[in-house]
Amino acid sequence: MRPNLRRTVLGGVIGTVLMTLMMYFVSPAMTGHRMDIAASLGSMMWDNWYLGMMAHVAIGAVLFPLVFAYIMYRVLPGAPWVKGLLWGLILWLMAQVVVVPMMGGGIFSSRMGGMAAAMGSLIGHSIYGLALGFWAGEPAHEQAPRTV
């Protein structure tokens, strides 16, 4: 069983918007470090901020929701919001162990703001996952056709 794809993608869009707003406006006040995912991703794409933002939105609004709906939803335990939160935590771990080091930030953001940056990323990915799971919701149960 999988959740409704439209609702799941909508959850990905909402989660991406919330995470992006948090990175640009909340994180600097909380951690003292500016998080710019578009610049970080863009650094791997000809130093183009706009391409980085396009990649961020495409990944958060389409790719990760589809992986969530088709694979992770049925293997993660709990209510939809718990599944989303767990998916957000998995994404955070992958980001901190694989993606951030590829961008030169070191494991767990050690060269990109350290623990404060890693915690800001954790909060952002948690918010993303919660929104994704909440909006995806429970799968619709198919009803057997009525016989007369």
C-alpha cells in the first residue's frame, strides 16, 4: 500500500518550502550560521545558485516524495507523520554522511559550521519529513465492488 501520490507530492512541496524558509531565515538566528543549500548544491553545478535551487526543489518536491510513497511508506513503522519523520531523519543522515562531505563540508558538517550546522540540518529535515508524512496521510482503502 502507498499513500495518494498527489498528496505525497504536495507534502514534499510544503516540506521543501518550510525547510527552505527555515534554512534562510530561522537557522541563522538559532545557530549563528547561514545555511544556503542552493549555493551548496550549485557549487557542484558550475557555481550556479539557480541550478542549485532548482535541484533542491526537484529533489524535495518530487524525488524524495516518490521514494517515500513507493518504497519507504510500507517499510517504515508508525502513523504517516512518524513514517515521514523517520524518512526525514534518514535523509538527514545521508546528507551528513554522504552529500555534505561531497560538497567539501566534512562529515556531520565539520567544515561547514560544525555541530550547529548539523543540528540546523536535523531540524530542517525533521520539519520536511513531518510535513511530507502529515500531508501524505493514510492510503485510501479500496472497497470491494457491491454486488446486487
